[in-house]
Amino acid sequence: MSSASWFSRAILPWYRENARPLPWRATRDPYRIWLSEVILQQTRVDQGSAYWHRFVERYPTVEQLAAAPEDAVLRLWQGLGYYTRARNLLLAARQVVDQHAGCFPDDFDALKELKGIGDYTAAAIASIAFNRPEPVVDGNVYRVLSRVFGISTPIDSTLGRREFRELAGVLIDREAPGDHNQAVMELGAMVCKPVAPDCGTCPLTSRCVARSSGHISELPVKVGRTAVRERHFNYLYIPVDGGFYLRKRVERDIWQGLYELPLLETLRPASEKRLQKDLEKLGGGGLCLKQRSQEVIHLLTHQRIKTVFWKVEARSDHRPPDDWLLVRFDALDHHALPRPIERYLGTMATAKMR
């Protein structure tokens, strides 16, 4: 028996008694497990569960997802953010169908060949769906292992990532790798929390180095900080002919593939005079600023988007650019929107109904 078996002997019974009854834990279907893992990246479980149910209901099989149009997938994903995940979800589904006859590969390396699947997701699918002893390492796992074993190596360093993955591989229960991985993640999510961990209910508390040494709040160590980029978006709401204009974001940037109101991005907060000059260059003029909203701040991982919505009046001789699309409110459900646009247009739609 491995000298590290104490870890799984302590954590597996705790998990089987205390695990949340999440729907993807009631299946070994790799498609549904994969959906949950992709959706829950950067998403809370309570929010992600609703999206998981929507995807399973709309696309019960990987074949049905693979046949879906990108716009439909993005629309179903709307509100989750990080839209690259949704596009990769669709591309990976098509790989499974085209390259694997609709069956997910059952080993770590082959899973990593699928679009958007890295070490973490490949290990989760391999261990949970196929009982492969592949260790999962995510933020929860880093936190549990760094505290229990008193490891101060930064988790965002190459050395740290390798050290924690090797340790997770030593600890994993080879008879029940899926339950083991989920147990460590569940412990990190529910007990060994970043702030105010519930050490009194932790099955590993008697062996926890951080608790015995008083260093819980200092672990895990993370040294890197990515600079936050500040951007200024000026969106144009132009009501014409019972509708308004949208354009599709095709640039390799945030919200790629989603629809937004026509945008004027500026380096700093823009005055009405400055924006009016920019408007005169769009479609030969014929646009006039009428009303400015309050600034709304939308936070992304490494960006702070400061957004102002401008209501704009269009003359009859205005010629919209070729990439502008005239959309009516009753057709808005066919277009996936960034969250700030969705909220603003929801307000406009409510105002029209009054």
C-alpha cells in the first residue's frame, strides 16, 4: 500500500458522504462530463448548472452539438462570458464526430488533441468517465495540497505547476481516480476555501501543515499579476424603421463572434464633440448624438471596459456601413450578445413596451 494512501482513505469517505448531488456526477457519459468541465471553467456551480441543463436539453448528444450553427451555440452560451470556450466546445464536438466516430477518446493524450482541452479537462474526463489514474489540478486542488503539505512554491510558476501535478499523481487513488479527483476539488470548494476555511469539518485537518503552523492564510503562494487593460467603449443605439443596428464582432478580441451595437472605441473618455466628429465619418454622416447614458464598468479577467451608450438620431439619407445589420426587438433572440449590450437593449425593450 502506498505511503500516501492515508490521503485517499481520509478524503474518499468524506466525499461520498458530503458531495453535492450535481447532475454530471450521476453519469459516466464523457460528453456530459466534458460539458460540465467546460461550462464550469470561470463559472460558479450554481450558475453553470442551469447552462449545463440547457445544453443537454438542446443537444443531448455530441453529434447534435457538432451539427449546431455557431450562432446558436453562442446564443445558448450567452451570459457565461469567455466566449472562446463556446467556440472551442463546438470545434471539439466536431472533432469527436469527424475524427473519432462520435466517441470520446479514452486516454489523456488523445483527449488533449481536442480543441480547448488542456491538462485539467483531459484529466477530469479520463479519470471520471474512463477510470484512468490521471490527476486533476485546478485552483481548488492547489489550495488543498499547498495547505495540507505546507508547500510554498508559487502555483503560477513552472516549477510549482510541475511539483503540484507530481504530488497529485502520487496521491491519486488508482482504484477510484474519478472520485478521488472530485473529492479534492470538492474539499477545496466547500471546506478549504480561500477565506475562512472550515477546518473543523475537514477530513485532512490532523495532517494539515498549514493549520498546525498557522500559515493557512499565506497558502497557496501566487506571485504573478497580469496588468489590467482599461478600454473605453462608446456604443451607438440608433433606432430606425422599427429596429436598430447591430454589427458582428469579427476581430480577434473579446466577444468575437457576438453581436454588438455600433462601436466607437477611444483611448480615454470621449466628449460629445469628439464623438460627433467621429460619427460624421460613418456612412457619409447623417448621425447626431442625442442622449448619453451613465458610464457602466464591465470587468473581465484582464480588462476593465468602461462603457457609455449613446442614443443617436439618423437622418433619412444616412447610409449605414455594410457590416451593420438592422434588427427588430422581436428578432433579438437570434443574436448572441455581450452582457452589457444584452442589459442595455433589455432596458430599451422595456421602455418601448410602456
